[in-house]
Amino acid sequence: MKTYRIAVVRGDGIGPEVIASALEILDEVRRVGAGFGVELIEAPAGAGTYLECGEALPASTLAACRAADAILLGACGLPDVRYPDGTEIIPQVTLRIELDLYAGIRPAKRLEGVAGALAGDPAIDLVVVRESTEGIFASLGGGIVLGDQLATDTQVITRRGTERVVHSAFRRARRRGRAQPRVTCVDKANILRSFAFFRKVFDEVAAQYPDVAADHLYVDAAAMELVRRPERFDVLVTENLLGDILSDLTAGLIGGLGVAPSADLGERHAVFQPCHGTAPDLAGMGVANPLAAILSVVMMLDHLADTHHDPAPAAAARRIELAVTAALASGEARTADLKGLATTRGATTAILRAIG
């Protein structure tokens, strides 16, 4: 039986609460016979850690993350805790850079019992794949302001960066098992040369996957179509900033960030985290929705199964998914953001009961 090392970054605000729920679910699914072991390594990071030791991402935490098979991350940062230059505490972004986590995976699947934003609740099941190391975010800390009159940030699109994230999108489309898998390139290639280059490289990679349909949409048209006909989409791949925006839009379509898990993947490392922020106004009240964190554990287990050729974590992931579905259908896991009455504890208990 294989044992997986999981670095746990509990984060700030509601982060520790929802991560605690996710770990309870992980422990329960293992207790009932998952066929694999887990070793948890505490890896503190975030605004609270910065206040305690002067570092938002201590070297010991980074080392633990590098040594782990996967990283489970709670939201980090607090609005009133900032660096001396006024910028936010964002160790999650530092981890992307340090660990070269180039593919941001943002699934959006409508869950039974959760009302979406669209009339008729269409059957939404798509994934936004966001390039996470380049694009306009490559200017992080490097933008220029001239004479309080002009500000510039530079978008960076490279062949290597684009090729690897597009390959990731096509491989994911294949694994999702649709009768006709499809990858949609989202860009602004009609205006900007950098996006025209992104599209060119996309088309070159797409030619290597003749079994997967490929098409293009400009980002404005993609945003409209996600609202008009979200069921048409399978996998979308795009630049960093556009993916950041569209993934929040797709989360809104399925009920909000409280049910939106995510992963940031590289060649050797992987981080799994709920898409929502720290919500400090809800911290300690026991009302935070734990589902995004729990579904992030599902993504983590599937990743471990894929990368270690071990069916046991995948079987555990399916058991958690079934338990979440049952708890939502009964109403017991619907927190206030889902128009329900469940507390964090109540939602977690309902899912634990469904697993058992």
C-alpha cells in the first residue's frame, strides 16, 4: 500500500476551517478502506505566518511543498495585512512561480441540488485551463509608472509556455471521456500579436490530437457564449488573466466560488485549493462552505491516481463525489451561499455520514 505525502497549507481567514473539513473527509474515506496511506506535513504560509515570523512563505514550507506528492492549500492573505510597499500577501502565487505550476485547472460542473445562475440550470460540465506563469501576470512586480502619467505592464507569451499548457488541455479533454472531446482556444488574436502567436501555437499542437476537436473564440465572444450556451463547452485553454476572469464567471454559473475547486499543476508538483478567498468576515463563525475544499481533495486524489498509476485514490475520489451528491440532494450540505441552512460542521457531517 502506497503512502502519499501531502503538504497542508491551512492559510488565513476561513482557510483553516474548510481545510480541516476537507481533511476529515479524506481521513474518513481512508478509514472505510481506501487502500492507500497519507502522511500530512503541516506547512504554514499566509498573512498569519507573515505576522508571526516575518515571512509569508518560509523556506521550510517551500521545502516541504517541494518534497510532497501533493499540496493542499487553504486561501491565503488578509486585506489589512500587507507588505511595506502595500502589496498583498500572496504565497499561493509565489508557489506557482517557485514550483513552475504552469497549468491552472478550473473545473465547473453543476451539482445536483445547487442552483446555478442561469434559467433552466443547463447541464454545465467544463474545464478552464489557464496558463499560470506567463501572460500579463508575468509583469508581477515589474510594471512601470512614469511621472504619475503613464503605466505599462508587458504581456509575455512564449512558445514553450503555450505548447505545454495546450498539451495539458488536450490531454485533459481526452481523459474526460466525452464522445467528441473538444478544446477551445480563447484569445484576442484579432487585436494583439501576442494572442495571435498563442493561437498559432495552439493550432500546431491541435494537429497532434486528431481525435479531439479544436476551435477558437475571442474572449468577449467566449464570455457571451458561456452565459448563452455553456453546455457547448468541454475544455477551454487561455492566457493567465483571461483564465482568471473566465474561471470566476464559470464558477458563478454553477452556484458560486463555494463549490469551485481548482488545481495548479506543473511537471513535478501540484497544488489543490478552493477557488474562493479568505473571507475574513466569515472566519470563526462556522458558516463557511467547505465543498470547494472537499472537491479540491477529489481533484488531488485523481491526480495522485494518474501520476502514480494507482487506482486506489481514484476510487476514493469517486466515493467522495457520490457522498457530496447525496448530501447536497438531501439539503444537508447546502450552506447559506447555496440558499441552505447548513453550517460548516453540518455540511461536513452530512458528507461523512454519506461516505460511511
